[in-house]
Amino acid sequence: MANIKSAIKRAEKNVSQNAKNSAQKSAMRTAIKAFEANPSEELFRAASSAIDKAETKGLIHKNKASRDKARLASKLA
């Protein structure tokens, strides 16, 4: 464990940020699975939005986000 006050604060912040990132990725995966189970325009928009949010937060690479959305769009068509 860290001894310096600022290092302790940073470690606590990292733990909370990791929890937020994990929840965001989980929400993205849930939205994608819901779309794949029952493809519809509304679920496509929800999944696409979840992918975009994960991309803007830096959780996934922009090319992966683009690839995932393209695959979902092809399933919709």
C-alpha cells in the first residue's frame, strides 16, 4: 500500500474508475447481445450508442467500434 497521501488518493481513484469502465463495457456487451437476440432498429440504435460511448471513453479502439457497428448493421439489413 502507498504511504504518500497523494498516492493513496490516486489508488482510490483508480479503483473507482476501473469500476466505472467495467460497468460501461458490461452495458455495451448487454446492448449488443440484446440486439443479436432480436434485431430491431431501436435496439440497433441502443447498441450503437453504447459502442460510441465506450469508444469516446477510450475503452475500445475506434477501429473496433467501427467494425462492431458495421457487423451489427449488416445483421439489421
